[in-house]
Amino acid sequence: MPQAKQFRLADIAELLGARLEGDGEIIISSLSPLNSAGEGQLSFLSNPVYAPQLKSCQASAVILAEKFADSFVGNRLISDKPYVTFAYATQLFALEDTPLALCHPSAVISESATIAEDVRIEANVVIGDGVTIGKGASIGVGSYVGRDCQIGENVRIYPNVVLYHEVILGDRVIIHSASVIGADGFGFAFDGERSVKIAQLGGVRIGNDVEIGAASTIDRGAMLDTIIGEGVKIDNHVQIGHNCVIGKHTIICGCAALAGSVTVGEYCIFGGGSGAVGHITVADRVQVSAMALLSKSVTEAGMISSGTLASPTPEWKRNALRFQQLDSIAKRLKELERKAD
Amino acid sequence: MPQAKQFRLADIAELLGARLEGDGEIIISSLSPLNSAGEGQLSFLSNPVYAPQLKSCQASAVILAEKFADSFVGNRLISDKPYVTFAYATQLFALEDTPLALCHPSAVISESATIAEDVRIEANVVIGDGVTIGKGASIGVGSYVGRDCQIGENVRIYPNVVLYHEVILGDRVIIHSASVIGADGFGFAFDGERSVKIAQLGGVRIGNDVEIGAASTIDRGAMLDTIIGEGVKIDNHVQIGHNCVIGKHTIICGCAALAGSVTVGEYCIFGGGSGAVGHITVADRVQVSAMALLSKSVTEAGMISSGTLASPTPEWKRNALRFQQLDSIAKRLKELERKAD
Amino acid sequence: MPQAKQFRLADIAELLGARLEGDGEIIISSLSPLNSAGEGQLSFLSNPVYAPQLKSCQASAVILAEKFADSFVGNRLISDKPYVTFAYATQLFALEDTPLALCHPSAVISESATIAEDVRIEANVVIGDGVTIGKGASIGVGSYVGRDCQIGENVRIYPNVVLYHEVILGDRVIIHSASVIGADGFGFAFDGERSVKIAQLGGVRIGNDVEIGAASTIDRGAMLDTIIGEGVKIDNHVQIGHNCVIGKHTIICGCAALAGSVTVGEYCIFGGGSGAVGHITVADRVQVSAMALLSKSVTEAGMISSGTLASPTPEWKRNALRFQQLDSIAKRLKELERKAD
């Protein structure tokens, strides 16, 4: 196990750009939520709902906003954006699993690949012809990088990822295990009897600072490329169809799925299990609720939902059966209104 | 192909603890459903709906409850719980693909790993530093076990599974192919311009007798651990977010997804494609219907549904359009009621 | 990078069986959509919605139907089925990544496997006992083929696919990365305290010309086989439960999921994220809308939907809350109607 990290609280304050109130000499060795933190631990308050927990919190220090400072008697790191400050704090304590550059002897690397010197290539990796990999990148155990892929600097690919040919990754991209980038888009022409495959001739381009979760798929384009903008964050089990174009800093939560040729704006959020049918456009800063389905374009910012609320099944069933009479109910109501006039 | 197994019916009865009625000397060589079973096959009746099939059933023997014994003229294995008895019967006939302990020469195993003597490690497996693996475990082709994982006894990991670092598996855990345990939870703090990664510093702890299907993901915790209780059964394509705590013996069907920090009780059932938003609590013995979404905590046992029933699209569309007038319909109805009084 | 292909337009016309109108001597080197095509590119018009783009289209040639011929002034390939003709055109331009037969020295192949001479087996592939592989097949990097699998001719398996034991693939099957065929179906018998595993003793049989996307799963049968008919096309993240039987030429879009023992007819289409509960039967030529759930059998052809339409969240919420009063609304309406009579 790599040695756990620890820091003086004053050093943390300086590294995070937070204002220290209290004893800078104490040693912090880990992070913990307010209600479970103890000696040597740093915690944080972001959501005001949890402010009452400050009173009994046993953390050695807490990151919080000025306005809550008086609610905690211990050491404090004051921040305008406590959640962001907390995020940087987690990065301080992250252990590098595999910090050293190496090329494991079991890796199979094409002679035509161009690999910067300080790249880590783990066991059983296979690198195809014409690949380029930028400095500081690491390719995890058993991953495959297809021909002519371009991988930026400080990219991190976890074990068992597959990049098909001609996938382009910007700098600092992170891809978690079992994700597949550049598989064929789902395109067939039906000739009346069977589905004729449309060869998928485009590629995939992924911008800087994109993170892709585990078991997600981003298909290659049919003729043009599928494009994921800078800073986009994609969770697990997400499906991005061919020729989608995702705007910068959009967030796509787990199990969400975009059909082909969906154009999504910047700073959108797709909730878990949400979806979009093909060939639609979604404006900037649209938020789609969990499990909602967009079946047409969305032209302005805002939050979109579909579905019904959960309720006990017997009650739900009575209402769901009535849903099937809804058009009739509306017409009968109108008729009554006419009579009542 | 490993030699198929066969048993005398009397031996099966004894192994399963069922009462034999009929000829114990016949040889059973496989299992089959009632309507397709023939000579040498054992079948079962659990759901009474299928009882009429007993009359024409050609199985050499049938597992069934006492009350249906007279409905089948052939050999019978009488059981109080015929479905459970059938389950144990299937285990008798399962062939061990890979019974022998071995360590394939292509495996890459850290010198600091501690591996019990009768463990099977297949081709292209990679085992990280500080890993411990209990006796009788098997690690399938191309799987990766990250540093400091602890794997219990008789665990079975199928090919191409990924365990990130510090994942703890109890005894007899089964994990199917392409599943990923311990990838980073989906946590970011938005700083107004971009998403800042929250390093995921927790781990994953999985109890005894848990089974996890193919292509499922269980994320590591942010600060504390994600916890899967003893006996939990998880199907394919399931997503368990960071810091979820799943109670014992809960069942999670295919494509279900729990967002982060969901606490689920014991003996719950999440239907296929169902989901839960983050930070909610679900009581013991709650059943969630297929594709239903829990958007708030559930405080007592029972079945929960959401959504609408399927119908032909033109009819559905008429009703779905009216759904968008539902609040107006309710208000107009109330107004009519007022007038009618 | 493999050398890009190029063709004389007259040769393309002949290969595709399309009628050339214009200059057959021009060289076509790639394909592009109407609105982005330029010099040396071939485009197509299938959906009449895009016909107005013909006027300003800069493609060197366009595939289109007779009736639109006059709308484009450049070179034309006239086809009765322009989308199908376009599909075949894409196949002309597809580059073969890995055309040469070889067996990479890192592959681990059982001595009892029978492999035709012109099969490609890439790095880190593992082939189990008793496997047969037909001529022209290719098995991608890091894929695993379990014992007694039978793989037809010209099958293409992409990297990191897992076939459990006794999976049968017809000819020309394509399986994309991270898919898992033949993992255990999700079957347990509850004994009152815990779930007893039902060993999954069946196999999986996949017909000719089936394509399976990335990260999809098809479970093995409990006692009998799971069966995928000829020409079926399955997208990414699809789940097919144990003992499903899928009719020929059915299309299953991304993230759709069929529970166990679902029987689906021929020429059906399951939209993205749609689903079916277990043990139901779906007639031929049924189309299921995106995210719709079939909770009972469908006995005739046609399109089926469920759910509600997306709308802005505040508006949606008002209506969704009223949904929970729907049975009451219907009853009150009926009472008013009674009074009004």
C-alpha cells in the first residue's frame, strides 16, 4: 500500500487558498463527512442542510463558508466555494497507484507508434500502428489502442478500455475500465428483407479534460466524427450515439443515452437514465431529469422532465389505468363544461 | 467438453433431501422444463400455472409439491419448496469448467501479493501489490485485481473483470465478465466555469455470497466505502453509485441504477431498469417495479411503481398529450363541481 | 494508416448497381453528408426532408432516387433505394484494419481447439478446449472464447469480448468490444432467507449475420438455450435475458433490455432504452418506442408506447402530481355526468 499522505493544516490552507482560522500545526491525514469525521480528519460543509451537524462534529478541521464559521468551534478553513475547495482537498489526499513511467514487457506495441518517454504502459496493453501518445499518459492493464489513435498528454486510461482506430483524445482525458470508444455507430439500411450495414467511416474526437466513467460507449461517426467537447464529464454505462456533438462542460450522468446525431449545448446536465432520440438539438444549460426522455429539440435553457411520480403499486395502477382514458376524460369534461354554460 | 454428469434418481433425492416416489434406479442426465423434458430428464413444477403440463409431461421424474403429486404419473421428488429443490438440482448438474488450481505462466502477479495455494489464476491475469486471495478462489482470463484488494475464499471472478484498488470481497462472491468494481464515483464540484474532480478516496466492500452479473459497475466511495451486504444478487448492466449501502439479500435486476449515497434495506427487489435518485433511504422489503424511479425515500415495505402502461402509439399519444393538460383538467373539474353544488 | 481507397465514379456505379448520370471518370475518395460534402466526395439523399440541400450541395456526386434527379446539377447515381445503395457505398470505402490472417504469439490456444487456416487471432486472445473457429474469422485483442464454443465463418470479434462456454455463433456474426455472451442468466430460488443460485445449464445460439454492439450482454439459458435469430441487429448496452428467443431481422436499439424468457417475433424494432418484462411474447413487426416498457404480450403488429412527453419541469410537476389523483378525477367526472343527466 502506498504511504498515506498527511499535511499540516496550515499547509492545506495555503495549498487550497483557504483562510485558516485555528491551529495550523495540527496534522490532517484524511477526509471524512461531518457526521463521521474524527481526530486528524478534515471535513466540509457545502449543503446548508447539514449545518446542524457542525455542532457535534468531531473533525479536526472543517472547510466552510464564512457565514457558517461561528457554527463550528474547531479549526476552520474559510472558503467562498467550500465544495470546490473540498474537491481540491480530495486531490491532495489521492494516492497515485502507479506513478512511475514504465513499459511492461508483456505490452505489444507497434513499431510505427510514437510514444513520449514518460508514458506508462501496463501489462498486456496492445498499441496499434500509427498511434501517438503524449507525455505523462498512462495506459492501464489489458487496454487496447487501435491504429492511428492520438492520445494527448497526461491522459489516464484505466484497465480493459478499448479505443477503436482513429480516436483522438485531448490532454488530461480520463477513461475508466470497460469503456469502449469508437465502436461502430448503429446504422443499417433496410432493403425490405434485411438490414444492410452502413460502414461507419467517421472517428471520435474527445476534448481536453473529459472524464468518461466505466462501461460507457461512444460510437464513431458514420461519415463525420462524433465530438465530445472540452471538460465534459460522463458517468458509467452512458451511451453516446454516432455523430453526436456534445458541448463543453456538459455533464451526463449514469445510464443516460443519446441516440445518433444529437447536438447538445454547453453546460447541460443529463440526469441518470435520461435519454434523447436521434437528430435533435439541445440548447445550452438544459437540465434533463433522471429517466426523462427528450423526443424533440429543446430550444432554451431550463429543466425538462417526463414520466410520473412513484407511488405504491395498487394506487399507481388505478391511476395508470385511468391514464389510458385520459383523452376521453378531457373530452367528457369539455362536454360537461359546454352543458354547464 | 467435460463429461456430462448423471445420477441415479434415488441419489438425487438423497442429495436434495426430497422424498422419492417411484423408481430410484433410473438414471437422470439433465434437466428440462416440463413441456420439453424427455427420457432421462428431470423437470420441476413450481408455478401452479404450469400444472396442466404435468399430464402430458414426458420427463423421467418431476420435482413438485405434495399437492400436485397425483397429477403426474411418473417418478416424483416431493418437496415443500420445489423451486428451491430445483435450484439445488441445477447445481448438481453444473459442469466445472475450470476445476484445477493453476497459475498460468502469462499471469503477472506482484511479489507482495499473498495467494492461497489452491487458487486458480488464468491467462493474462494481473494481480497488484498487496493483494490477498483466499483459498479456492479463481480469477478468470484477463482480469485485473488492483493493489490492496482482499479476495475471500472460493470467490469466482470471470474473464475481463476489473477490480480497482482496495476492493474487499467476502467469501463465495461471484463476479461476471466486464464488470468493474471500484471505479471512481461520479463526483465533481462546479466552480462556475468547469467541473473540478473530487478524488474518490473510499473503497468498496462486498459481503459473502454476493453475485454480480456481467457489465455491472459498483463505484468506490468518495470518503467512506460503498457497501454491498451479504447475499445481495446483482444482475447485468447494474450501476451502484458511490457510497450506496445495500442491505443483505436485496436483489437488483438488470439495468437498474442507484445514484450516489442511496441506502437500501434488506430483502428489497429493484426491478429491471428501475432507479433511485441520490441520497435517499429505502426501507427493508421494498419492491420497485421495472423501470420505476424512486425520487424520494421509501419508509415502509411494499411495492412501488411509476410510469404508464404501454398501449398502441396513436392511442398513447392522444392520452400523453392530455397528460400535459392534467393540472388544468383537475382545476376545471373542481370548478364544475363547485357550480354543480 | 492503411491507404485510403478511391474509385472512378463509373466503377462505383457498376459496383453498386446504380445508374450513372454524369461524368464517370471523376475520382471519389470519400463519403460525406449533403451539407458538408465537397470535391471528390460522394453524398446521398434518402430522407426527402433534406432535398432542399441538393441545390447548394458541393459533392462530386450524389446517390438519389429518380424523382430527385433534376434537383441536383452535378453527377448522379440513380437508385430505387438510395439509402441501401449508400449503405453498400460505405462498405466500399471501409478500410480493413487487420486484413491479414495471423496468430499472435501471445495468444493462448487450447490444443483441442480446431481453427481454420485463415483465421486471425490477435494478441492476448485465449481460446478454450474444444472450440471450433471457421475460416476467415478474426478474434480481437484480449478476447476470450470459452470451451466448446463454435464460431462460424467470417465472424468478427472485436477486442475484449467474452464468450462463456458453449456459445454458438453463425457465419458473419460481428461482436463489438466489451460484450459478454453466455454469462449466467439471473436465476435464484428464494428459500425464505436467502437466494439459492439456479445453475444456468443452457447455452446461447446466435444466427448468421447478427451484429452485437459494444458492452451488450446475452445470457445463457437456464436449461434450454437463449436464441438470437438470423440477421438480428443489437446495439450497445443491450441486455437479453436467459431463454429469450429473438426472431429474424429484429432490431434492438441501445440500452434496451429484455428480461428472461421473452419471445420476440421477426422484424420487430425495440427503441432505445425500451424493455420487456419476463415471460411475454411479442408478435412479428411490433415496434416499441424509446423507453417504453412492455408489461404484457403484444399479439399484433404495430407501434407501442408508454410514458409521458417531456415538458419543462415546473409544468411537468403540476401534471405529475395530478396523475396521482387521476382515478379520483375520473370518478368525480362520472359523478358530475350522472348529475348532469
